[in-house]
Amino acid sequence: MGLDLAQAASARFEDPRPESSDARARVAAARDYRDGPIIATVSLCPLRVKNLLGVEIGGQLRMSARRATLTFAGTETKTCKPIDHSWPPILLPHLERYLAEVRPILLTSTAPVDPA
């Protein structure tokens, strides 16, 4: 489900029709692209919502040459035990695209997105 959402959003990014370049449509596609890999990641590396929402790039999410890890200190978990997951290799291209292309769209967006 998550990868399908990312794939559909990716197709909207690459759609050359003028209505696809509308700021609101672009932000909606970026949001969907972000959400797709999150859904897929949680299905492969179960995390509590609090931990998922607390992920910081360079903190809990660390990148190295063609590898990424999700690491939580014991003080950040309900069980007080550290968590260390390798990012699923199948999702690494999606993470890389998100960081390079999608995240900047979301960070610089001023276009309101209809939540419906």
C-alpha cells in the first residue's frame, strides 16, 4: 500500500499537464510521496507513533553510503530498551528521493493543502 501511494505520487510529479504543476497539486503529491514510504517502513520496522513522529534526520535517522538506520536510545522508548533497525533496502531509493526532492517541496510550501 505504501509503495503504491509513493508510485502514484511519483507519477503526479512527472505529469507534464499544466494542472499538475499547480502548487497545491505539487504539495499534495509531495505529501503523498512522503506518506507512502512511511507506511511501508512502519510495516517492515514496527515503531510506536511517538517514536515515528520524533525521527530527526541525522538523529534517529542516520545515512551512510547506501545504508540508513533508525536508532532510538533507551530513553526514547516505552520499554527503555534501545531500538536499532536497518532501513529496509527496498525503501532506500524512496528515502533518498524524499530527502533530495520531496522534502524541500514540503519545507518551502506556502500552498495550503486540502486535507480531504
